[in-house]
Amino acid sequence: MEDSFTGIIDVGSKPIIPREAVATGLLLLSSESLDVVANGRSIKGDVREASTIAAIQAVKETPRILPHCHPIPIEGCTVDWSIEEEGLRCTVSVRTHWTTGVEMEALCGVNAGLLCAWDMLKSIEKDSEGQYPSSQIDGVRVLSKSKGDPHD
């Protein structure tokens, strides 16, 4: 069987236009962990603060993680957190003026932010056998992506 891989897609002839993507995901957590996050009582520091940094780093490093992603000039990135009944939600927005979209960057940001939060809360989430019976990352998805007028 012949391999059809052709390398990175050439986006050089596409116009540079404003682009934005928003992604979200939920880390399902125990009520104890949610209380720790809400009240800033993690032994490893502020969960949302540290996880925001992890999310931003992941956005910027996406081409190093995903081999088919182009290096993109990231012009803006916001990371929002909300505590929900079942867990901690991370929503990442990424903006650029470039030839290709930023949805993979937003998705990488969400995943890294949630993984960092999980890492900071794992001592609470583990059961007596060191397992995670109810913790999981759920519903990671792109909420929206847009591209503007090439004359902007």
C-alpha cells in the first residue's frame, strides 16, 4: 500500500486575515476538589492561575506538539475558568491575523489547562488504591471559529 502523506499543507497563497477560535472542556471532579479550587486551597498553589499558564504555553507550542500544525503568530489568547456542578470548565480563545486557523491551538490550550488542574488535584482525586474512579476530561470541543474580511 502506497503512503499518501505529502507533508505540511502549503498555506502560503492564502490571504492573511483575522481568525479566532474558541474551545472548551470540562474536568469532572469531586466536590472536595471543587471546593479546593474555589477557595484556593491546593497544596500545589492556585489551580486556576497555574493552569492558565499551562494553557497559554500549550497554545504557543502547538506546532511542536502536533506535527502538521503551522507556526502561527498568536496575537491574543484568553483563558477562562468556571466552576460547574460536576467539574472545572476551561474555555480558551485564540486570535491571530494569518493564513490558517487557530482551532488546534485553542484545543491544545484547553487540554493542557485541564491536565494541569488534574495534576494539581490528583492527591484529592485518587482513591485508596491510587486510581481515579471518577475524574475525567470530558466534552473537549471547538465552540466556534471565525475568519474575517481579508481587508481588515
